[in-house]
Amino acid sequence: MDVYTPAMATDVIEGIGDALGPAVAAVFSGCFLDTLEHTIALSAGGSAFVVTGDIPAMWLRDSTVQLTPYLHFLERDPKLAQSAIAVSRRQLACIDRDPYANAFNQGPDGAGHWSDQTEMSPWVWERKYEVDSLAYPVQLAYDIWTLTGRTEHLELFPTVARSIVGVWRTEQDHDQTSSYRFERPGSPGDSLARRGLGRPTGHTGLTWSAFRPSDDTCVYNYNVPANMLAFVELSHIAELADAVFDDWELAADARDLRDSIGRGLTGYAVTTGPSQEPVYAYELDGLGGVLVMDDANTPSLLSLPLIGWCELDDPLYQRTRAFLLSEANPTFSRGAAAAGIGSPHTPPGSIWPIALAVQGLTALDHGERDRMLSTLMATHADTDRMHESFDKDDPTIYTRPWFSWANAMFCELALDCAGMRTYRRTAAGTVLR
């Protein structure tokens, strides 16, 4: 079974070359084809398993974002559309097995972090509970429906959506109602305090997360961008429940939880930045603890317009963005090779290509957008691929030589620079060009 039609890929790569030149087209070609040819495994049962690259597991978040540049071409390529449907079908089946797991095995082989002290299963590679791991598969399911009108990937959707709503509602009061626990023997940085329960939190209306999109433990367990993504995707659950399943009960439940999280974001998510200006917090605990920073992994504060939380020109977002792209943000680095946002997940002074691509995609100025593409072209260390991170002064020092998520984000930025993105998300919904 073929994942895509080669003629489609050839046309897209040639379009990039015509718009941006042969050097960009060469890197784009490698990144675009790599995910299609080396990470997606179609199965006879109509689902597809997606590896992140150099780790042989399927992350729910990564496998969604890895497909981002291909969604623009679903209507041009029936094989590609079928592949996206197969990935979505697999994601929903994974959540149905365990809504608290973030990464899964291709089969029930017990690979991964089996010694973790949590309710593991042979299907689960890692059971780090992250709000975004439930939100991103909803995003993919919704995008496929919006862009193609097809619904065959949604067989499990009502069941899984109810599970997602139930988990997010339970985790609004984690200390009192949640059974989730996580400890990793020998790795205190990957373990939750209080014997796996986590640090204390106060009730805010936000939904609790053990880990960030980087898979690092949260400092404060209400992750703001993840809650914003949950808010957006609860609207999408409600829309699908209404339009596809005529399920008023699921739609009402999703909207009720969305509104509760929205009130929490209104009441708690805005804080004071280093220059005494209002900005979005990255994490908080409802007890006075607030973390003012960003992480390169999405959903991030920098990525808020891309996930549909706000418009690019939203004043609060723009103030937050200015802070994030300055030395006042503890994860921002400036060096001889580049300047950009990194992550505590990688060594100090590292910059993430994902964050550079997001910076370009959220730029109001096309000059800034084009500079980000040029920076990515200058920092791939002659590998023609993107990496997890690179040293701010020396791009030949990098982490993860094969990281499909970063490759996908380079492709998305190149498509934007070439005028070839066919849709974008806004606070009002998905907009087709």
C-alpha cells in the first residue's frame, strides 16, 4: 500500500523550487519525503503507525504535527488522504486503550518504559500524561473532516471524545478525583512528587497536566498553552458531535467543559511580564505559583495563533510574543549562529528549529518570516534535515539527527513562504485560502 502519489510530491517540490530556489527545494524535498517514506506504516486494518524518527514509538502529539504539511494536499492525492485517515484512526484507537498515555508501541510487545510506576500496558511506550496528547488527535480528526468532508476515520470518535472530556474534567480537581500516578525509578526529574501524585494545586477551572509537550515534568501543573489547545479542541468535539453524530449530549458536555476552562484562562492565565506588561503565563498552580517563559515544543505560547486560540495581531499575544523573543525569556538564546527559543529538555544555549519555524509562521512581517527560513537553511549542519535542537554558536552540535516533527515544521514554513499553504487556523475556525 502506498502512502502517497509520487506525482503529487513532485509537483509540490517543484512548486517550492520555482518560488524559493533549488537550495530550499532540496532541503524541502528531503524533509517532505522523509516522513512519507520512512515514518508511516500502513496496516491492512486501515490504520497507520507513525514513528517520530529515531525513537520507534508513536507519540499522539508528534504524529499529528508530522502530518501538518500534507494536509494541504489531501484533496489532490486520494492516497495521501487515506493515509491521514489511517493515522487518525490509529490515534483514536490508542486513546481508547489508555487516555493517560502519550506514546504507543506498534503492537502489544511491552517495549518502552516498562519499569515506570504507573498503570502500564504492553501497548504503551510511555505513560506521561499530557493534556496536548489528547487535544492533538482531536485536531487531526477535525482537520481531515473540515478539509475533505470525509468521516470514515471517526468510527471511535464519540467514545473517545467522551473519554477525553471525562479525563479533562477529572483533572480539573486532580488532587481529589484523579487516580493517575507516575514515578520513574532512578530518574527524579521524570517523576511526580508526593509518590507520583504531583505537587499541590488549587482549583482554577483549568485542567491539570503532569508533563509538558516536551515530555518534561511541569513545574506548575496547569500548562496554559495546553489548556488553550484543549479549549479550541473542545469546540471541535462539540462541532463534530452536532454535525456528524447528532449527539447533543456530547456537544453540550464538551461546550460546558470548554467554558469552564475558558473561565479559568480568563481568571488565571494572564500575569505580569518582566517589563511589568501583561503577558500570558506558561504554567501556574492556582496557589500563587506562576512560571513566565516558553518552551519550543508546541503547543507553546508562541504558537497560539497556529492552534486557533487567537489572531496573529491580538495585542496580548503580541506583547507575549515580544517577551518570548527576548533575553527576558529564560529559554531564549542568542549566539553567533542564530537567535531563538529552546527548551529545558535540551542543553542550555540550544535553539529549536521547531520554534524558529513557529516564529516564522506567526510573524506579521514577511521579512521576519523569510529570515526564519534563511536561518533554518543555515543551521542544518549540511545534513539537509532539521534537528531537535542546535547550539546557538555552532549548528554542527545538535540533538536528534532524525526528528520528523522538526522536518514537518520546516516544510510548513517553506510552504507558507511559497504561498502554498491551503488553510490556516484562526480564532474563528479553519480558513481556506
